Amino acid sequence: SLVYSTLAVLLILVVGASVAYIVARRRIPGRELLDTLSTIPLAIPGILVGVGYITFFGIFFSNTIFDPFLNPGTLLVFTYTVRRMPFTLRSVFAGLQQTHVNLEEAAMTQGATRTRTFFSIVIPLIATNVIGGVLLSFVYCMNEVSTSLMLGALNPSQGPITFLMAQLIYGSAAVGTVSITAALGVVLMTLQITAITISNYVLKQRTAFLGV
């Protein structure tokens, strides 16, 4: 679960921040549609996402690294990325909305490229939003249940922690004990509470990264 969630968060950071910047700063046709499409996954049940991924990749990518029946771990990373990206995207977008575009224009009039302006001006100003959004996405990735159960069942050896907990609960019903499941639940909650605490702390530091 840590590997899947970390990889998903890295993809979320790259894709989500890029989409947020395009929507907030670039006046291009279709940017509203792009914004809508990137947020829609929040409204789609995880079961439908899982079924769609299994059907599509099972037909067109059979016997490859993307085959859900051979390597569901790869698809778990994809599903986590798609389903939890809106949290980071909206957080970064909010940060960009609060950062005046004149700061970027001033840097570019002094000869800075758009790329250098983005990394030296924009990123330090919205760092709190980026970190807060990424941590929230990480928490929800770790806590994902529906797609984890569907894809994890295709190859239990690659199942995430929520899939393992579900299997242990079913197995524990026969012997009358849930101690292992409870222990895993404590581990999962500890990770999530830690991430949420850090996220709340970071989001309160409105000017903490301005000097970076």
C-alpha cells in the first residue's frame, strides 16, 4: 500500500499540478473541459472504475505489464491516481488563484523563462497548497477500498492493505478472532492520522515556504 500510494502521489503531483496551472494560467480552448474531466472521478463509484479498468486493460493489454490478471499492482497505481488526483488539483488551483499573475509577469520581463518562473516563483508561493493536497491524496489512496478489493482479488499477492484486511475479516469469521485485522487497522489509522496532522500543520503555515 505504501508503494502504490507513493507512486500514485508522484503521478498525482506531476499531472495534477500541470492541469491546475493550465486551468488557472493558460487561456487555451477547452481548459474548462479539462478542469471538469479531472474532477469527474470524484463522482464515479470505485466499483465502476475497477470494472472499467479490468475490462479495458484485460482486452487490449493482455499478457503485458498492464494485464490486470497478471499485474494488478500497476492498475492499482493508475486507479489511485485517477480517483484521488482532484484533491491535489483543487488545492494547487486554489493556491494559484491566490497568487497574483503579475509576480510571474514581472519575473519574465526580467528575462526569466516560464519554466524558471514556475519553479522559482510559483512553487515557493503555493508550496503549502501542494504539500497539503499531496498529503490528503496520500491518505485517501491508503484508505481506498472498492477498487483495492476488486483489483487485489485478481492477484492476492499484490493486494494492498485494505484488501488484506477484508480477507482477514472473512477468514476470522470462521475462528472468531479479528486480532490481526484490528492490528492492521491501527497501523493504517496511525499512518493516516500522521499524514492528516502534518497536512493540517503545513496548511496553517501560509508563509512558511516563501523564502525557499
